[in-house]
Amino acid sequence: MATQPSQDTPRPGGITEPPWVALRDDELMKQPLCDLGLKIQGTWLTGLIRQVMNELRSKKILARPHFWISDEWFTPDGIPGIAIPFYLAHPRLMELERRQMLEVEGGTPEWCLRIIRHEVGHAINNAYRLHHKKKWIRVFGKTSQPYPEYYQPKPYSKSYVLHLDYWYAQSHPAEDFAETFAVWLTPNSMWQKRYAGWRALKKLEFVDQLMGELAGVAPLVRTRAQIAPIRGLKTTLAEHYADKRARYGEDYPEFYDRDLRKLFTSSPKSENAERAEKFLRRIRGDLRKMVTRWTGEYQYTIDQVLKEMVERCAELKLFVDRPEEEVKLDATVLVTVQTMNYLHSGRHRVAL
């Protein structure tokens, strides 16, 4: 049974917080998602949703997607509505998400707006059943093709727009449309200029023409159904994060002994030389963030790579025998090169 404090937690301004806010992380992790009592109304998400709805209004698109809280971002097939992950509905849960996954997907207004626009693309597709149109299929492909568990992106391809990270438009025809729609919808994106000379420009022009035809047209699908709303999710936070970490952490590059021996040494000149695994643990946060910024890879995935690196350094009994800043830079380059090799060789896979 989940542990709960006996009464609600007051917050400045007379707002009463839910009981679980005061729990320690280990206690909070025992909470079932359905007991969190989360709503979109009154959170920072409300203003972002309103902003994107105004963007639709400015394009004279009459469909208005509905939103609900669930365990992750998704738009169900055939439903013009969008699920938003629970952690974005409360700062305490965003903190927990960061500690569990090292980052908060959609955790800033800019990032969250990008994802909302993407999901709105799916919802508009569902509302007007666009993927059944022959020209839509010629441009983007058949949405009936199975979603892959993983996909292998081609970072230099100009056949797809760049909106969300990890070249997400390349994962499936439905995602290609949603990403293209999001770029088209984003105010001041200057997509005509940015994608000049790209094959992706034809997709943007098609979306522009299609949305023009839909201006003022009532949506065909108006259901307000919700799939997997949080009130029905009995999974605990601990179970949720165990599944999530397994999903995003299983695919990472290998580090070979020769690379580590070039970076460190097994015969230090000084008796006080720092052990390599201790050094890596100390700079792990900075190194992870830097490599993530350079590669676009998930922080959690990078952290798994570093974990393997730390363990292997301990097994090889390696030491730091050069100036710290020099080794730190070389370590960053090593992790980045290994990651980019996987990205460009086609062996790298991104989890969907």
C-alpha cells in the first residue's frame, strides 16, 4: 500500500497541494498514477495549449483537439485528442522525472510547444482523416505500415523536416506528417526559406495547400474519447520508471579497451593519481550534458554508456595521469565520436 501523509500540504497564496507532494522520493514512487489526482486545468500547460489553439484559429482550422493526462505523450489512432504525460502537471513530478530519467521531455515552454504542435498534427490528421487521401499517401506514405520498435535515422537526409529531436520525422509516415505540420504551424518558422532546396519543401507546400483547403471546414471526427487517462492507470511510479528506463536504456555503444587505455593509463607516474572510474563519476553530469548537446542523444542513454565506461575502467585498473581539463575534453570527444559513429553507420537505433 502506498504511503501518504495525513493531510494536504499548504502552499503560499492559499493553494492546497496534494498529499503526495511532501513525500520522499522512495515513498512517492509507491504511489499509483491514478491516485495522483492530476488535471491540466490550472497548470502552466493551460496557457501553452491555448497558444497552439490560437495558432489553429489563425489558420481558420475549425478542429480543436482535446487534451487529458496520461503516462506519456500520444495521440490515439482515430481520435482528435492528445494525452500529456503526468509529470508535466506538477513541479514535484517534474523533479522526480528529472531524477529518474535525467531530463524532462517537454519540461520548458519552448520544448513543450514543439511537442504539442507535433501532437496537434496527429489530431488534425485524425479529425479530417487526411491519411486516407491518395495525395497524402503519395507524399507521406501509408500509415498502415507497422510502427517499428526502433528506427535508424539518417542525420543528413533533406527529405524530412527537423522539428523534434532524433530526426523523428523519419520514424514513420504518420510522424513525417505530424512533424511537417508542426513546422508549418509554428509562427515565424520561415519554412519556405529554411527548407529551400530540400525535398522536404514539397511536403511543406503540400501541407500548406491542404490546410488552405480545410480552412473553415468542420472536422469529420468529433469524438472526445480519452485513451488511458491517468484516473485509470494503476501502475505505480516505480513500475512506470522501471519500464521507461528499460525502454530507453538498452541500446548504447560499446567502449573498447584500447580507447580507454588511450584516454587513461594503467601505469600512473604519481602514487596520488586519481582512479579513472572516480574521475568519471565526478565529471559524469557535465560530460553527459555536453555529449547530449552535441549528439542529440537521450541523457539516459548516454548515462548508460558512461556507466559501462566507469565499470570497465575499474576492471582495467586505469588512472588519470594528465591535466584534468585535457582528460575531460578527450573523454567528451571519445563519447561523442562513439555515439556519432553509431548514428551515421545506421547501427544506431532510436526507441519509439
